[in-house]
Amino acid sequence: MLPTLAPGQLVVTIPAVVPGVVRRGSIVVVDDPRAEGRGMVKRVVRLGPDEAWVEGDNPSSSTDSRMFGSVPRSSIRRVVVARLPSWPRPSGRDGSPGGHDHRSQGARPIGGGLG
């Protein structure tokens, strides 16, 4: 979802079942139709009563409805309502990721293809 969201950027979401929360232009977490149990972050481009057309914000590298077609509206699980600022995470001495795991504070990264 570059340039809107960076890979691994933390976001705040709400369930998509809230009436009226999913609209054209919404950034959503949708089930990946190619891989059961995997989610993708995409933008709603068209919204019908039973289906949605979703696209990533970076067309040259996004896997989205242009490849797999419309998705059932029921596959939209969550709606992004805020994004948290990105900050660099310190590395451990061996170069592995280190620092505090911010997911323990209630925010969590969205899994799946962010592009």
C-alpha cells in the first residue's frame, strides 16, 4: 500500500460489520482469495451490495482485483481508521530485530500483502 502505508506500519482498525463503515476509498483488510487465512490491505475502489473491487495504492507492484477480480463484500474483515507513525526499531548486537515489541501495547501489525 505504498505510499499510503509502509510495510509493517502499525494501523488501527475496526470491524467491517459496523454499518456504513466500508465506503469507496476506505482502506480495508480483506481476505486474500488466493490463500485461506491470509489478509491483505487494500483500498476499496468500487462497492456493490454483494461485492467490492479493491486495489493497492501502488499499481505497478500490487496484487489486487485487477488480477483476481471482485471480492465478496463479506471478505472485508476490518477497516483502517488510523495509522501510527513509523519509527525505526533498534537492532540487536547481531543485527537481528530488537527493541520493544509495540504489539504488546494493543496495536498490532496487519498481516498479508501490503502492496
